[in-house]
Amino acid sequence: MKKATIRKPPLDFGDETLGQRLARLRKQHGYTQVEFADRVGITQVLVSAYETDRRQFSVEMAIRFAMALEITLDELLNPKPKKGSSKKPSLRVQRRIEEIEKLPPHQQNYLLKTIDGFLKGVAS
């Protein structure tokens, strides 16, 4: 007697696959694939395979990814983003902010004026 196979439709993650979501979150947190692989304890080649959906997440890998990104599993795996969630600056930007805060006030003001001028030029 042959077993019946039930085929479930794939989850709808919107405009991105789970791998693409992992890549987006990694980049938002300011990690290269190599840095992220190091945090997770795997190779960069494996990170690439997960991000391009050539490998599927196991439960353990999903947990490792969430821990490395310092996010919840829900934030990593939930197909629909939470309402009212605010985007945090990437780790790369946060590191620079910390360095700026170490500068004397007059240097901070000069740097902020430079950034403001640049941003004004980009917006035009």
C-alpha cells in the first residue's frame, strides 16, 4: 500500500525568500558574510548557500542566525513584519555613532554640519 503524500503550498514571505530576508537582515546589522559566518560558527560558503536558498534552514541554524543578529526567531521567520516596528541603525552605523560621541563637542558639531550638508545635497 502506497502512502499518500500531502503537498503543502510554500509559505508566502512576500517579496523576498527566507534566504533574501537573512541577507537583508545581515546587511542591516552591518555584517559581511565572512563576519556573519564567524559569529554563527559556519563558513562564508554556507552563509551564501543559505542566503541564495540553495540550503534550507534547520531549526538549529535559524536559532543560530537569530542569536548572531540579536533578533527574535519571530523577526527572522515571521512572513509578515510586525506593525509599528521601527528600523534600527545598522551595527556599522552604530559603531560610527559611538566613535563620534567620543569626539570633543566642537568636532562633533563640525562633523554633523558636514553630514547635514551632504544629506541636503543628496536630497536635492
